[in-house]
Amino acid sequence: MIPLDELAGRVTFIAGSAKNAGKTTLLVYLLRLLRGSGALCFGSAGLDGEQTCAVTGEEKPSVTCLPGDLVITSSRAVEESRGNFEILEVFPWHTGMGRTVLVRTLREGSLELVRPETNSRLGIVLETARALYPDLTVLVDGAAGRLTQSASVLRAGYLYTALMNPSNVEKVSRRIRLLGLLDRLPEWRDETEEAVMIPGALTGKTILPEGTEPVVLEDHGRVFMTCREFEKLTASRRVYTRRKIPLRFCVPRFVDLERKKALSELKKTAPEVTFVMNPFEEMEDG
Amino acid sequence: MNSRLFDFTGFTEFYRLLKPLSPYGRQALQSLPWHTRREDLEAWYDRVDLLLEYRRGSRELKDRLEYHLRRLPEIPSPEEEAFSSDDLFLFKRYLYNLKALSDLLPPEVRTAFHLEFTLGDLLSRLSVDGSQESFQIADAYSPRIALLRKELRLLDQEITALRRRRCEDIREQTGLDFLMKDFIILDPRRAGGIPTDLIYREPYDSRSFILRPTMTEEYYDRYSRRDDLAEEELEEERGILKALGTLVSEHREPLKNCREAVTDFEKAWIVASAAEEYGMVRPRLLSPGSPPFVARGRCLPLELECSNRGVDYQSLDFSPATGISVIRGPNMGGKTTLLKTLGFFQLLSQQGFFIPAEECRLSLFDSLHLVAPQRGDTGGQGLSGYGQEVLSLAEALDSPGDHRLFLIDEFGSTTTSRDARALNEALLEILAQRGLNAFLATHILDLCLPSGVSVYRMAGLRQGGLESLSEAGRGENLENRIRLLNKNMIYTPEPETEKDRGSDALIIADYLGLDAELLRRASKKMGL
């Protein structure tokens, strides 16, 4: 069951293990659940709302906006929609589809979610929306496999959808394990202790100075290591983060896998992570 | 005038301190004027004075005005042929805040800045939705669109009800709940038992099926009808946008004038804000060519730098007798600082700002020129520092205008002393002959000066300063010794007298730690 109190009144990015992991589908479902429990805003960190996936050709769900919904998109997307919208804010920069706008839905219609072109601009838009509605619940459909956009917005968290099949289950499981470990990193508060500050990306090739000083990341959205590499690091040094981006929960989407068994294995691999079963599955083995 | 001058005088740093509130303020700062006519600048200052008086009134009014200034968006050019909804939003927000701004101003300020609000009809037309700063193509724009939307809302309700009923039927018959979901993934055993008239089913993976509810014909009819009406609505909206766009275009002249007025207003607001924040006063403008008068003048960037370094800043008192002044004095005695300060004040005034001083009087120039050694990269032209100085001077002497001000810092200092003397003397003669103004800093003693040139000397170390330095500086690091040096210097230019011919250069060199033997030999050579 989806823990809605993890989402209400907060900004949450929906990140995924790959394209078509089910981010937009989950977004649409969550919107239906959350409507009626306060002001709701959503947008995208990638072009969405398309009828078919440009990569696989599969039909993609459109994003339907209902009256009261606040949406972040572009002016041209609004003009082309069959819905009816009130423009609350126009931002001074342009996307490939017109200016970024924040709109309120007046009459139902499906809408393309066109993102502002940089993460910091998305942050500005979200702050503007929150200034209008302080208890706003925000959901952002993230780009596949990228957490970095979460970091641009303070106090944001994320949830993770994982598309798992026999050929990638091991890899995705390790990735989720890594996310769990990152989620548990303590926050760096002590400005007096000597530490190795990592303002940019931390990768497997990052050379750290010798010593025992703790390593402090800006946020864990900039960690581009394998799980093994990260575990090796944490075995030898204390690691902290200046800014936490909480992982609210993970929704695995199993394809060609026995659900019960796959979930059980996943929980063993990543015990720190809260898993929520795919709400669209009503399987006997799940 | 090039960027070197702005950097040299610290105007670039001052510029960075300014805080425009709207895109118009930013544009105003990007195109600061160069006032050369006294009456124009006085008229501008009069308007700034009006704003200062207004600002001293109610704090609340000032805050509200700044609030509305901040909310002014950049509007599209009214010359465009068509406008989209977001364009119209911007026009509406602009007009709303402009009106609010205008309403907050007293009549004399409104008039002085041409901020009388005359676009009420356009604002009204953009506000038929009843909102202040948002925008929608409201029903009130067209009876036809109101009707279409009414029908669309009814259809939406019917479609929702039909879907809900269908989902309830499906749930009753199959136990599957599609109310919140567009599809469900089910194992083959259960999926096989679902009637296909209710559900569309296809394989999801090797272990499951994906099921979607089928809808009734009534539902699809309504959907189709809705699509048709939505298409009509879109057409109607386009018509409304076109009409509103035409209305905006009809107001292009007043919109253009408004824009200029707002830019002008915010420029004055920025000047007034800076005047309050930094204690700046309106300078008295003198007749062309007159030398300046400064009482307790502060070069803001230097003052800030001193504050950051924990060093006391000394304000400037200076009133040269003639249009050309030679400035001499000890090393680190403030000659260059004096040039920077005077240049800073001149740039401030002629670009419409007040002056950070207790009192300031100055005249206006057609242009301002800097001739100074270029530190660091000389721009890859293959010229030496001296070559750069010569080029700068040549350009400056060739520039047009009867009234020009030159800031000359140690011209020819990298040539021989004989060449430097000859060049400086000749330069002073030319400047005097042409009636130009200048401040020329130099180390050269006994320059042969034409008439109309005054000589000043930076006061240098305080009485007892040397002893104080030697005592206090012992054992201190370089940064602290420089701080002590500053503390014991008097940075005031005074008319030079015969007895001011000594040099503190060796004293300062000793204080800063130059080799003692070297200093002893130098002293001997100087007969000291």
C-alpha cells in the first residue's frame, strides 16, 4: 500500500532505473490518490505526456489534469491541450516549446509536461509554487536513471521505480542497495572537524587524499559509483552528506520474474529500503 | 572611455553593489548615460531629489512600491504581430503592477517621471476573468466560448459518471477495481476467467496479463463529442487571443512610452537608494573647466576594501586651485588613490549618481581619460607598458570635445628620468594650452611647470609616525606592517612647499624589510 503521508505536503521526485520503468504511470496513479487532500502540483524533469514512447514505440499513458491541479509545463503545451487552464506564473526563460509556465487546471484535459531546461530553474518554479501554496504536495516525473535533479530543490525526496527482469535483476538490485546505503548517510553538521569535502561528483575514479578524515558529499545525487565501490569506501572512511535527499520508498516492477521470490531477494539485498508493491499488480505470487 | 577607467576608479565594483529590482532597472544600468550638459544633469538630479523626499516619507509606501517594481515582468515587444496566452499574462501583470506603482506615487513624482497610468482600458480588457495577476481566456470574452465550455463541463461530468459506473459494474462482476487505475496486471489463472466484453486482455510478460477496462459505446460517443467541442473551443480561443493581441498592438505607443518611463524611474530609484545607503549627496555643478571641491569624500570601493582588511579609511578633503594639478608624495602615500577617488566621483556624477561626500562641487566633461601603467597582461598587442601608456595618451589627446579630464598616473615612469621629465613637462604645457583638466601623479621633482598648474603633495607619515612604525612594526608579519603603515599615513593632498622635498622611500623600504646594506648605500648616494 502506498504510504501517502510520505508524499503529502512534500516535494518528491519519481526517479527510475531506466526509461519505461513506470514513472509516469505511477505519477498518474499517485495523483489520483492524492487529489482531494490538499493543493497538488506536478511536472516533469523530461518531456512526457507523449502518446507513444520514442524509444520502444509502446503506448505511454498521458497525464490528465483535473480541476485544481497545478502543473508545470510550457506555454505551447497549454495551448495545444484540450483542457482549460489559468496561467498563474510565466517564467522568463524559454524551453523548446515556449516559456515555462505554472498553471492551474480549470477543466480536465491531458497535457504534455515540459520541463524547465535546467535543474536550478525547476527549483525556482517549485519554490514559486510553494510560495503560493505553502502546504503543497509536489510530484516530479524524473528523467530515467538520474537523481541529480532532486538535489537542486531543497527539502525534496524521491521515490524509485525499478524495472526488473531476468537480465538485469542483479544489477538493479545492487543499485537499489546502493540507494539504501546512501539514504542512511548521516548529515554533516560539524564545521570544525577536518574533512575531505567533495563538492562535485564522486565516482570510482575519484582520488581521495590519504588519511582518516571523513568524506563529506554535497548530496548523494552526485554519487556515481557502483555499490561495491561505495561499500569499499565506507569500510575505510566515514562518509557524510551535507544535504539529505530521502528515499521515500521503492516500487519494483517485475517482468518475467516470480514476484514473491524476486521481492524476497530484493529485500535481502537492500534491507534499508522500504518497498511498496506495484499497485497495478494483483498477482497470486506477489 | 574604456573599461580600464571603470576598473581603475573602482566604479565597476560600485556598479556591482547596485540592486535593480526589475528587468527595467537592469536595462537602465546597462545603458547609463554620460551627462555633459549641466542643465540636463540638474534636471535629472531634481527628479532624484523628488524620489529621495518620497522615500523619506512612509517606509510602508516605499516597501509597497518596491514590491510592485519587483513584480514588473519583461513584456514582449508590442510591435509583434501575434501574442500567446503567456504574452498576455505578462502584459496584464505588467499593467497591474504599473498601475499600483503609479497609484502609490504623489502627483508631482508621477508627472516628473511620466508615470500617469493611461492604459486602464487595456488592463480592464485583460482582467475580465476577475483576477489581478493571473490570466485565462475567460468565458466573459465570448458568449460562444461560455456556451461551449458549459457543454464541455457537462460532458466531462457525464464521461466521469459513465466511467465510474462501468468500473463499478466490472468490480461487481470480477472483483477488479479500475476506478483509480487504467490497467491491472493479473496472473493467467485469474485473467482467464474475466469476461472479455468487460475487459481487454493481452500478455504482459511470460507470467501475467495486462487487463484494461472496456468502455461502453455511450462513453466513446461522449468522448468523441467532447473532442469535437474542444476543437471548436480551441478555434474560439484563438479568435479571442487574436482580438486581444490586436488591442495590445493598438496600444503600442503608450506601452513603449511606459517602458521608457519605468526604466527611467527605476534608474532614479536606484540612484536614490544608493544615495541613502551610502550617504551620498547631490554635487553642485560648476562651470566647465572649474577644478573640483571635495569635503570628506569617500571612494566607496576603497572604503569597503579597507573595512574588509580592518584598516581605517581616510576620507578626502581636496580643493585644487586650478584645472591642472600635479600630485607628488611619498611611495604608498595615496597619489594613485587620489586619482582613483577623483575619477570615481566624476564617473558617478556624470552617470547620474550622487557623490559619497559631505560636500562636492565639480564640473562636467565631454570625456574622461586614464593614462596609467597597465598592470598584468597588456592585451597581447606586443606593446610594453610604456607603449600602452603612450597609446592611451595619444587616443585621449585626439578625442573630441573641448572639455576633457585626464587622470595621469606616473607617466613615463618606465623610461629614463630625463625622458620622463621632458614628456611630463611637455604634456603639462599641452594640456594647459588646450584648456584641458588633469590630475597628474608623479615622482619627478623640480618639474618646470607652465602657469595655471598647481602642485600638491600627499602629506605622508604623521609626525612621529616613523618612530611609531619602527616600534610597533617590529616582529609583525607583512600584512600587519602594511596595516600599521596605513594607520600612520595621512592621505591628504596639501599645497607643496619648498621644504617638502624629502623622500620617505627609503624609510618605507626599511620598514617593509628591504636589505639593510642596500639601504645604507642608497642613503649614502643620496647624501643622507
